[in-house]
Amino acid sequence: MRFRDIAWGPVFVTAGPHKGRIGELDDEDSGFGIVYFGTILRHYMNADIPLRWLRPVTTDDLMNRSEEISRMITLGAPAVDIDVELDALYEYHYISNALQERWLTAQESRTGDYGVFLSHSSIDRQTVRWIAVDLGNRGYRPWLDEWEIAAGESIPKRISDGIEGCRAMVVALSPNAVLSHWVEREWHAKYWDELDKKNVSVIPVMLSPCKIPVLLRPKKYADFTAGFSDGMDELLEGLRKVFPEKRVRGNERPKRMARSRTG
């Protein structure tokens, strides 16, 4: 993804002395961005970082970095310099708020347009949750069984209604999913509908290496095995073709305007 496609807000640092950290991009000038490792008003440090070293942050990034900081500052961990600890605590607080905001945005998106059904094995639930959250934050309406099916409801009926109400289906492929008859029935229903209407609506995503079902082999899959961020980029590109009328949102769109630095 080009640095011009990065919006102001949470970013992931891919190179340099701050590689692996998450901060808030507030401004840019001459190919550099000001990144605060915390909020603009509450942070311990900030840095000028080349924009080519930044990319949009994913929910997976937020979770992994949060766990990394927790291990760093937990009781019994090796002692660190007080400045390093304070800096990490501000970043941790920022990440926690960003995660909460993403969850709320994803939940609100359940009543919007651009429905995307997420077909997956229950064993792969955690990764699929992060995919659902990131889709919700980009203006899609992810249909995830644990969000949509209440206690006492008919599971087959709710799933059938969900498939019917979504124009796209993401099939999360893994050894567990390939063996799941539930997953097979879900994507089969959408696959034959796709052939009938002659438009793309089934998008396979590879979570872990597995034997791809015969009917899905001609399709290019979004590859999450090399990294969550790369896989999300490929999935979003596929969804743009399913929803060509959709206006991009969030970190899919440049949000920069000329702003001058002061001080």
C-alpha cells in the first residue's frame, strides 16, 4: 500500500528505530510524518518518520502490540528504564482506546449496506473476528455468526438469511474449514448463485495452508499466510470489485490536506 493511502490516525511503523510500534499520525511534510506514540495531547514521545515506513494499522497489529507491551511491563518481567516504561504505557493506553473504537464501529456497521458474510470454522474464529472488525471499520457490514445469532434462534435459518442478505461471501480457508461441512454448505450456496448471476461474490481467503476445494481453485485467494495486513489489502481489493459503487472509507482513502507545521 502506498504511503499516500494512509489516513491520519493510527499507523504501524514498518522500519527504522521504532519498527513494530503503533502511534497516531497527525501531520506530514516533505515525505515525513509526525507520529505520536499516544494521543497528540497525551504522549511521552513523538518522532518524525518517513511515510514509506508507515502503513494503516490493522486490528491484528493492535492486538499483537498490546500483548507485546503487556509482557514488557507485567510483574516479573525484566526491569526496563523508567522512560521506556512510561513511553510504552502511553502507547498501550492509545492502543486500548483504538481497539475499543474499532469494536464499536464494527458493531454499528451491522445495520449498513455492503453486506459481507464470513464463512469460517469455529477454530479459526479469532482471526476471522479481526477480519470482521477491520471490514466494519472500512464501511462494510460483516455478517459474523456470533454477532448475529441470538440464543434460542434457529441457526440454519439465521445463516440462510445472512447469506441471502449479503452480496459477498468471504470463505476463510484452513485445514479445519476444509473439513467443515457447515462451511462447505455456506459457500456452495453462494457459489451457485454467483454462477447464475455471473458476478463475483465468493472470495476465498487463505488463513493457513490447506487443500483448496476444487470449485474454488480457479479463484485467486487473499493470502493471509504471509501476514494479516497483506491479506487484508488483497481482500479489500476483491471486495471493491463486488461493490464498485461503494465509496472508500477510513484507511482505504487518502485524507491528507496541506497543513503547515508550527513551532
